[in-house]
Amino acid sequence: MSTENGPRTRAHRPLDVVIVDDAVLFRDSLAMMLVVEAGARVRTLGDAAALLEAVDAAPPDVAIVDIRLPPTFRTEGLDAAAWLREHVPRLGVLVLSAHLESLHVDRLLRSGGGFGYLLKDRVTGIAAFVDALRTVAAGGTVVDPEIIDTALRRRPRPIERLTDRELEVLRLMALGRSNQAICTELAVSPKTLETHVRAIFNRLDLAAETRGNRRVLAVLAYLREIGAPG
């Protein structure tokens, strides 16, 4: 379990928790555990719609959400978690599921602190879980390493964002060709080439204010990912 601690301003008072899971036995057992072990105040719900209503009526410190909830049992829980992170950023959200689903993980991780994603069968114990819950409620981040690894494997490398023509333009840039030479070799106008080059910079996240020559940085990215041209 990987944790990044945030401010722990809520650690010294009872947590107000909402548990959202369609499995009644699981959510009630978890609620009882949190009441006994952490002295938490707990509400239990069975679907994402009820979660959003509960947060609107009386926001808790943290919501524990399963990924697959009624009515379709696909990603209702994950969708609700993403919505809450965007619209109620002060609410801690802990996704707790038997399923590893990285559909929204990148977006959720970029949303800042107060987020967690743990796999049910990898939680190491009650004390560790309660500590993770307090961390999320206090604005920290707790994510299972397996989830991070999966998200990184699915994330495309910047060079893979380029189209075939943009990659060819970048290859010629790496070979030291001038713009005029590239235009001649590819039979394109200077304006078209300028469009391709601008797209390359954007796809490689090289903003106009990037320090250093963007053309040089783009070429370095190409050499790093593809290898020196022959």
C-alpha cells in the first residue's frame, strides 16, 4: 500500500464516513469495523445516485466507493468518484474494489489529494485500512502500487501521440534537415510543415514558454524514444 500523507487535521476526531457498495453484508461489516476500530460515524448506501444525494445533503469526511454499482454494475462507482473529485474537491474519496479498473485513474490522480484506490484483496489489515482512510480524509493520497503500475503501462509515451507524418517530420528534423529541405522531401508547403511542427510540439507537451529550443527538445525526445537515426 503506497501512501502520501497530507495534513492530518481530521485525525483527532471521529470520521464521518459514507460507504457505497451493493454487497449488503460487506458494507455492513465494514461499517461495523469502522465504528468499533475507529469510532467513525458511518452511513451505508447501495448505489451512486444515493451517494450523490447524501453528499449534497450532508457531506461526509470521506466516501468509500465500489467501482461497480447498480444499475449496470459497470463503472458507476468510478464515474461518481470522478465527479466528486471534480465538483467536491474537499471530500475524500476512497475507491475500494475487487476490480482493477484504470479508466479514470490518471484523471483521479491528477485531481490532487484526498483520493485513494485500494483493492479489497490486497488490504493488509484493519489498522492499515483505517490509517489509509484517515490519510484520504485529511487530504492525502493512498493508491495500491499495482494500480499505479497498470496506469503507467496504459499511458502512452509522448512520442506515440504523433501521427505517421508528424513522426516523419520529426525524423527529418533529427537528421538535421532544414525546413526547406523537409518541405522538398515531403512535397509539402512551408505552411503545412509549420502546422506539423506545431502539432509535434503540442503532442510532446512542449509549450511555447518551455525553457530551451523546442525544436532541439523535440529532437532529443525522438532520439531518446526511437534511437539515433542512421
